[in-house]
Amino acid sequence: MLSFNQSVFHPAVFFLTGIPGLETSHAWISIPICCLYAIALSGNGMILFVIITESSLHEPMYYFLSMLSFTDLGLCLSTLVTMLGIFWFNAREISFDACIGQMFFIHGFTFMESSVLLAMAFDRFIAICNPLRYATILTNSRIIKVGLAIVMRGTTALVPLLLLLKRLSFCRSHVLHHSYCFHPDVMKLSCTDTRINSAFGLAIVISTAGIDSVLILFSYVLIIRSVLSIVSPEERKKAFSTCISHISAVAIFYIPMISLSLVHRLGQHAPPYVHTLIANVYLLIPPVMNPIIYSVKTKQIRKAMLKLLLSKQI
């Protein structure tokens, strides 16, 4: 029961957090953060540009890569304003409605990225296990349908989740633990019953990222079984090498996500900066690393990006 002297209401604003204990160094900390944003935005932007403009890259694998770059750009832009606002201007306030909007885009692009990684796993499965039917299975029309399904899946379930959040009342501190609005973080500040919100949020995570991760793992079990049946060591090595970039992208996406979920559920006694650092890693590392991984490991992407960079210097 709430005492009568506690105020129960929808907050006009929440207060975002930089890095606790290092507030005086935020200006210096902003330098590497700005560099990470610049790498993520330029890298993913270049990958999108070369895939659109280079006809040799108009293949299913690269269409899915362009979807990955698009979701990474969306994640970066969803947090750019609030993150740099905190470190540059100490602009910590965010209205409740703006917070809801930011959550929609952050969680939406996160779920979309999980779906894209699943689609890319399916692409690798077809390319390795059934190469003769690759072109007939992954046609342009089917890829468009997959893209639309990814967008719908990533956003539809979020609407009721955020509507459930708006019904909550808040009577505790309005200080969030991150530099952006994150659903579990906001929900913890409520003084009303959040069991429905928690259950629905967990159901969404399981039905998206949870199922996606299981299906990705299952696809690689089938891929490994197929590759091991190849007699030629050179062909076996070549088949495995086409999966390295995707496996790396899956790892840098799911490991920070799982770490952040564990910190929120089990790390109540962890220092505040742990929450903030893991939350920033969760959103910044995949958009930064994916362009680097694919430009280094994928010969066609590397050649197209080098061609673009050299043409700019002429």
C-alpha cells in the first residue's frame, strides 16, 4: 500500500544518466563516444550506398546486409541526440512522451536486427545446403516480403507494450540508469503493479530474440553437418569462410543483449556505472563492428568500399 503523502502521477520528465561518478569528465568521455557514432554512421551509410549503387552486389546476401546496416543506422540515430546531449550539455531531461517514442525506436530496431540476423542465417543455410535452388528460393519479391515482415514483426508487438507502460503511475525517483530510455529501466521506477508489463515484455523478447537465437543456432547445426560432408578440404574451408562474418555479427549482437538483460534482472547490487557501460555497449558496439567485420571479411564489400573511397580522392 502507498502512504498518503506519496505522490502518484505521470512524470512530466525523466532524467537520463551519463556515467555515474565521472560527471566532471563527460566532455572528455564524449570524444570516444563521438568517434564510435561517426564510425557507425559512416560505415553503415557506406555499406548501404555501395549495395544500392553497385549492380554486382544486387544479390540476396547483400540485400540482407543492407537491412542490417539500415537497422544499425536506426539504432544509432535513436540514441544520438540524448547521448551527446548528456555528455556535451548535461541535457538530462526527457519528457515522458519523448521517452516512450525513443523506446519504440530502440526496441523496434533491436527486434528488427534480430530478425535480420535470422534471415541472414537462412540465406547462408540455403547457399551452403541447397545451392542449386538458391536463386529460385531467394527471389527479389520474396526478399521484399521478408523485409516487410521484419519491419512488422519488430514494431507491432511494441505498441501494446508501450500502451501498458503509459497506464503506470510513478512515485519514486525519475532518474533512469541509462543515457536513453530503456523499457525495463523505466518500468522499475513505477510504484504500481508491473507484473503484466514484465510478463508481456518477457513474452516479446522470447518470441523475437529468443526464438531467433534458437533458429540461428539450429541453422548452423545443419550448416556444419552439411559442410562436414564435403570431401574436399578446400571447399569445406571456403564454405565455412562465408559464414564467419555472420557468426561474428550474431555474437556481437546477442552477447551484449544477454549481458544487459542479466544486469537488469540480477545486478541490483552492481555499481551504477556497470548498468550504464553495458547499456552503451549494447547499443553502440554492433553498429560500429558490423561494417568493420563485413568490409574486412567480405571481399566484394571491401572492393566496393575501396572503390568508393578512391573515387572520392580523385
